[in-house]
Amino acid sequence: MELSIVIPCLNEKDTIGLVVQKAMTSLQKLGLQGEVLVSDNGSNDGSVQIANNLGARVVPCSRKGYGNALKSGLSSAAGKYLIMGDADDSYNFAEIDDFIKYLQKDNDIVIGTRLRGKIEKGAMPFLHRYLGTPVLTFIINMLFGTKISDCNCGMRGVRKDAFEKLNLESSGMEFASEMIIKAGILKLKIKEIPISFYRDKRNRSPHLNTWRDGWRHLKFILLYAPNLIFMWPAFIFFVLGSLLMMLQINGPFILGPIYMGLHVMILGLSLSVFGAYIFQMGAVIKLFSRQSPFYRDDILMKWLDRITVEKGLIFGGMIMAVGLALDLGVVMKWAENGFHNIFVPQAVVLGLYFILTGMSLVFFSFLKTIMGKEG
């Protein structure tokens, strides 16, 4: 079988018949051996009967969610080429000729772009068209090296062998972003083509929730980029905080009109501790990601691989010892003064900086070992 047209469906009785008919007509026009497959996500409005009566193959999907329905349908499809689109008739299955043409030219994925095609008036909400989709697309392109204009377009074609490489997992609308992100990681060949986007013809509100599903897209994108979201910000916070601390080893630091006293030192302590914390969070995500076939090694991970419990205990212990010595000196001065007030805040704060930094290194080395990633 050459082509499977896959349509996710949840209570789409108003449009499923029209969509299936268009898909059937395209199969005949293209002269390809194929099927129209409806992945039903629990419809109870007669959608299944309509699809069956028109000759579609209906595959039930018990796990709720747009992504689950598409995964179930695409996995069950028998075609060499797979084309997917929504059941609301916003994408016209009578216009799939170019998807097939470019899939047959050895592109792994062919994705439509509404933003460079034609959008019927009222088909796409203002926020989706001018904010949500462009911003998410820009982030994906920047982080994963893709070169597309519409990451949320739901009309796509994919070779069955490429789909199987992607190992898609998302259950909801973020499925669209996951496909592009993983295609970028695997360096699959992506072709984008302009399409027409029409107002859906249902008599009810869409399943899509702008803010909830937008956040799910963004969250998924960020979790696949721990260096940008965790590691580099952590490094900047820690270095900046450490610098603010070290400038005041000998007391308040004055740079022209700028006076850096205890308040700046406490800011530096806070930044460095925060940096160490989010660095560990990012490192845990990177270590965990090694279980995924989409893991990407980098110089930072090679450096992390060198951290062992023994090294963590030695170097972390040495750093803690410096902090304890500083704070012990303050306690001794306090005792010499009969435990009355003494004013040596810089030494106390600096001691805490070394203690907390050393503890962070020790605990991280243990955590790394527990995760089974000891170098």
C-alpha cells in the first residue's frame, strides 16, 4: 500500500463525512493504492458509523488526546506514505498532490504552512496567527536547526519509516512540536509547502485551548533544550554571584560612584546558590535524557562525566573547609569579645558561600551516582 490518509476524530459528525469523501476522491485522482484511516478517540455521536459507511478504516484509540489519536492512527497505517489532517475540514484533503510529490522525492516530512499560504477569514485566531505560532516556530528553529514557518500546521505528510524513527510520545496538541523537534535532532529532510487553511465547519467550539495547549507546546520545547534553559543561565548566575562575593574579600568595594557593601554581597550569595541549584536541575535532565534515543552528547556532558563521588567528596570537602574556617574565625573573635556584638559580616557571608558551594558539589556527585551515570 502506498498511501494512508490518517484523520484523528472525536465527535466530528458534522464534518467527518465530508472529510472522508475528499480523502477518498484524492486517492482515486492520484491513482494510488491506499486507505483512509480514521483514528477514533471515543466518539459517541455517530462519527464512527459515518466513517465506516463511507469506506474508511476506523481504528479505536482509548487513550484520550490529540497526540494519542494521531499516534494510534499513524502506527496502524499500512501505507509507505502517511498524510494527516484534522477532521473539521479546515485542511482540504482534495489538495494533497504536493504532499505526495515531495514525499516521493525522498523528503522525510512534508509540512504545510498556513502562514505562507492562504488563510480564509476567521479561520485562524489573531493570537495564533501573529503571536503563538510565530513565536513557537522561531524558538524551535533556533534551538533545533529547523527552517520552517508554521510549526503548528496540522496537515503533514511523513514517510512511514521516518515516522517510526521519531518515537513520538506526546499525548496532546504538543505532538505537532514534538514531531518537528525530533526531526530536527535526527536531521531528517523536511520540506515545507504553502497550503490553504479554511474555517472549520463544526457547530461546536474546537478542542484546542489557546493558553493551555500553547503552554504545553512551550514546555515540551524547553525540556528538550536544557543547556539554554538551565545550564547557561545557571553558569551566568553562579559566575556573577561569585564575582560580587570575591570583590569584597577585603571589605566593601568601591568602583567610582558605585559602593558595594553587605547588601551586594548577599545578592552575590543568593545568585551563586541559585545558579548552583538550577545547574543541578539541568544536569539531572541531561543525565536522564541519555535514556532517550534523541540524546545529544556535548562538551558539557563529557565534563560532567568526570564527576565521581570521590572527586565530589574531595573537592567539595575542601571548598566547605574554607568556608568553615572563615566562619570559625568569626566565632573565635566573637568569643574573644565575650560573645558581644562584633561587625564582620563579610567574613560570615563569604564563609556561607564556600560552605553551600561545597555542599552542592558533594550532593550532586552522589545524585549523579544514584542515577547510574558515574564517570
